[in-house]
Amino acid sequence: MSESGTPETVTRVREALSPYLGDEVATVDAGRDLAEAFGERYDSLTAMECVTAVEAAFGIEVDFVAHDVRHWFASVERIARFVDGELEDRVRLGSHG
């Protein structure tokens, strides 16, 4: 897995977040902190909506107890790395959702 997630995953994450963060999410630096980039627009409610959107887009489930959501959902790059890791784990474990 790439340090920043696969390019395809980064693109799909941006698409999943765009209804909540707007078209600007397509051009924000993938490593930039979303709270810094979007300010009040990336509040706790929007962050939750983004988690749900990513779950739906990739068919994964975010466990708020086991996963450090504040860390993993801080930037597009981290979200993509998280998604790639979850998808790799699914393949390794032989689970298809």
C-alpha cells in the first residue's frame, strides 16, 4: 500500500466527500488537514457525514472504538490509507463484506 493511499482510492475519497465539502475537495492537497482547509465547514457533524459517505462508497465499516477516527479522517490522504488498509484486511481475511 502506498504511503498516501492508491491514486484510485484518493480520487474515490474525494468524490465521496464532495457532497459535504464541495467541489474544493477535488483540489485541496491530499495531505492537508481537512479542518484547517475547510474551517467550520468540517465540523463534527460534517466529519460524521464524511465517515458515513466513505463507508457507503467503499463498503467498509468504521469502528469508532477500534479506529482512531480523528486521526484517520483528518485528511484525504489518511482516509485513503485507512480505506486501502481496510480493503486489504478484507482480502486477507477472505471476507467480502
